[in-house]
Amino acid sequence: MIVVLKRGATAEDIAVVSEEVRQAGYEPRVIQGVELTVIAAVGDERSQGSLESLTAQDAVQQVIRVQKRYKLASRSTKPEDTVISAAGYQIGGGSFGVMAGPCSVESREQILTLADQMSAAGAIFLRGGAFKPRTSPYEFQGLGQEGLDLLREARERTGLGIITEVLSQRDIELVGDCTDIFQIGTRNAQNYALLTEVAATGKPVLLKRGWASKVEEWILAAEYILVQGNPNVILCERGIRTFETAVRNTLDLGAVALAKRETHLPVVVDPSQGCGRRDLVEPLSLAALAAGADGLLIEVHAHPEQAWSDGPQQITPEQLNHLIGRLDRLCPMFDKQLVRREEPAIL
Ligand code: PEP
Ligand code: MN
């Protein structure tokens, strides 16, 4: 960190601030310029305390951070891509995988039929919420335990991996007994107590970006999981809140390209929450591949007009089929290989 002193700082000010820097565990190096004096605080600012509170001192003008705040997630710490293994499938590296299914698990008939269709289309994970974080308490909250049992049945039937959301610490064991990947939703993206406990299970975690999170905050949230010794983190861009109202959220594909550069973690894109409109899911999915994403999380429903949640943004199984066909052809152009299930679904 660099501590910039105010114009006219005295020798005594320099000595006092230098001592504070030393007390915080850094080695102070005083650099006296023509106009300003700065104190370079030498040390690892990712593991030592911040010096930002020094700005409260009269003699200090500014404290500037020189290192990134995340280290375990950083590509400079680990240059090679992290490849995560879940339910026998690899996520990250040179592979591109599709996770697809309804917004919510609604019934046995719905999820089992859809699971067969997702598997036949070439998805490798079945998504579906059993615990739904709804903006209004009067909206469908998910089938809970029953939904988890149905997802388990769908996995046994098709061999698809399962990804489903965990909303609270209370449900970690319950959801963990069923799922291959924990989904942490946008509303819990900075719920550090939840992230810490989910991380402790050692299972893969798909961490959505908070709808008002900066990229740095998103990566630091991932750092909360990594610091628990769980390396299995998948970042997921799902759109952020902006001034734009033509779409539900603004899908930030720039953040995807940036996260791929800044971190070694796999990054997937959820174009469904990302735009809120079925007709934009395919173009945004293709753009996600081009931006460097390692996969997609897509909402699919056999009858979107009857869906219990997020109807307007769910595509049909036929549309998923079409999309996966295009991805399959395009993947090699972006040095990726579409991961597919090897055996056909048991129907
Ligand atoms: C979802 O995937 O259905 C969902 C609720 O996502 P998000 O947390 O991104 O809103
Ligand atoms: Mn949804």
C-alpha cells in the first residue's frame, strides 16, 4: 500500500505515520518527492490489515492499494484453469457444458419428462429449484424436500448431474444429500456465513454474481469459499441491475471475459435470469461462449406459459435442442469441446 501524506507534512508526521505502518505489520519506506511525501508500506496487503484507516490522520491525504484483494482466486496465484469434477463431468479447462432444466421443480411428471429431454438434447446437469428465493412471499416458494426427492429420482433415471439452490444454512445437509453442485443465488451472493458453511461440505459451489455486485466483490465472495479449503467454485454471471428496463437484467459479458482473465475458476453464464426473455436466450448463449464462458445454466420448461415461476424466460426443450446443436458446431472455433453424456438416456 502507498500512504500519500498531505502537502507540508512535517518530519514528525512522517515519523508518526511510519510507526503506524510498522505497527500494522508493514515495512515503511519513505519517499520524499518535490511536492509530496509518500510512505510505501512493504508487505502482503492481502494477508495483513488494511492501512485505509490511516486516512483518518490529519497528515494523510490518501491510502492507495497496490495489490488485488483476492489471492486464492487469482490467476497470478494459479495460472492454469481450475477444472472441477462433479457427477463424473468436468467443468472448466477446454470443456463447455450445459446445465438445463426448469426454474422450479413443479411435479414428478414435469421434472422426469424434462430430465429425459435435457439428457437427449445434450445437457449434462439438470437444474431446478426446490427452494425458491421469490421477491414476494406470496409467490411459489418451491416444493422443498419433495422437490429434492424428485431431482434425485431424475438423476437415477437419466445419469444427469444435479444442480439446485440452497437458500439457508439450515438446509445445507438436506440439499447436499441430493445435489452434485450447490447453487448460491444472486440474493445470497454475499451471505458470507452461508458461503462459509456450504464451502465446508467440500462439494462444488456455483456462485451467482449478486445483481449489484462489482466483479471484485463477486470474486471476493468466491474467495470466502476457497479460503475454507474448497477449491470447487464455479462463477456464474446472471445479469446485473442497471438503468435499462427493456430486459430483466443486463447480462454483463464483459465481466465474464474479465473473470476469465482475473481468475482461474470456471465461469458459466445464466442467460435466462440474464435477460428475462426467451427470444434472447439463444443469442446471449452464443455470445457467452464467444466471451470465454465454460458453460451455461439455462431455464427450460415444456410449457413456459404454465410455469410456476419465471415463465417468460424459459425456453422449450426443442429450442434447447436447437441451441445445443449450434453450440456443438461453434465450440471448436473457441477451443472448446461440448461435453455430452456418453450413454443415451434410459427412457
Ligand atoms: C434461478 O436460477 O432460478 C434463480 C433464482 O437465479 P438468481 O439467483 O440468479 O436470481
Ligand atoms: Mn428462475
